[in-house]
Amino acid sequence: MANLPLTPEPPAIDWTPPPPRPGLIGQWDSFIGPGATPAELTLIILAALAGGLLVPLYALGQQLGWTPWQLAVGALLGADLAGGVATNATTAAQRWYHRPGQGLRAHLSFTAVHFIHPLLVAWLFRAGDWVYFAAAYGYLLGASLLLLALPLYLQRSASLLLYLGGLLMSLYLVPATPGLEWFLPVFYLKLLVSHLVREAPFRPGA
């Protein structure tokens, strides 16, 4: 009998991020994670451009009657969330945002500052629907606390279940926002799955 191929050794994982570069480019490094590869940068930029363009184009095509402010904010939300889903899942971001010293407070702070997203939706697109804001943001905070309280080996599965809960809430409990039906699913995907879950930062060639 021919010898079966051996399972290859898992690649070495380097959890230490390079320092941000000096100057203004260092601010970009601190935002997406220093050491991003050209392929990662391409994914980030393409995702952000697609989100920023498709949202206002859809609103115009469907004749939703959005004001220029709504079109601009919709474009920003689309760019930030689509780009954020890609960014937070990159090796560069994983090493940076899960580096030593980034504990519970840092992760909750990153999540908490995203209150502005459901606030803008509630204010500009739902005529001040603060029940919507409380439900959307409250679910995010509660799910984040629960997720981070779990052991690391359970967090990936739990994040997907919590994301599923947010998806079901957006489909069956919260009335849809015309033109922004995608908002809550992508919002929770960016934060609960792409950001909070610590994934092994494999490098090119792994």
C-alpha cells in the first residue's frame, strides 16, 4: 500500500504586529493594522468603494426620494461597513487589534463607538425612531459582552450564532429601512464576526 501523504506541519504564526510607520501614514496603519499586504489593501479598498457606490445608486434607482444628506450618509455607511468587514478580518487587523494589551476594555470601546451608525439610521432614515436605535445598539452591546465573556475556543461559534440572532431580528422584529435593509446584517457582521473574534493571522505562503 502506498504511503499516505503526511499532514503538513501548521505554519508558524507571528502575533507581533510591526509598529505603525511614522507620519500621517501611521494613522492609516493604526486604523487598518500595520503591515497590510497589497492584496489585503486591494480587498479593503474594493469593498469600501463598492459599498460607498452601490448604496446611493440603489436609492436613486429605486427613487426612494433621499435628500443629498441621506445619499451622502448612506454612501459613508456603505463604505465604512463593507470596508470594515474586509478590514477587520485581515491578518494585519487581527494582529493589531488582538495584540498584547488589547483586552476587554479595548474591544468593547471599539464596539461601543459604533453607536453613531444606528443613530444616523434612526435619525436620518427613520424619522427619529429611537426604539430602533435602542434595539439595534442594545443588541450589539449585549452580544459583545456575552461573546467576550466566553472562552476563546467557543467565540467563533458563538459569534456566528449571535450574528444569526441579529439577522433574524432585522428580518422579523425590526421594520426594514427602505434602501438600508442590509444595514443591521452587515453592521453585526463587521463587529461581532470580523472584529471581536480572534483569528490566527496567517501570512502569505501559509
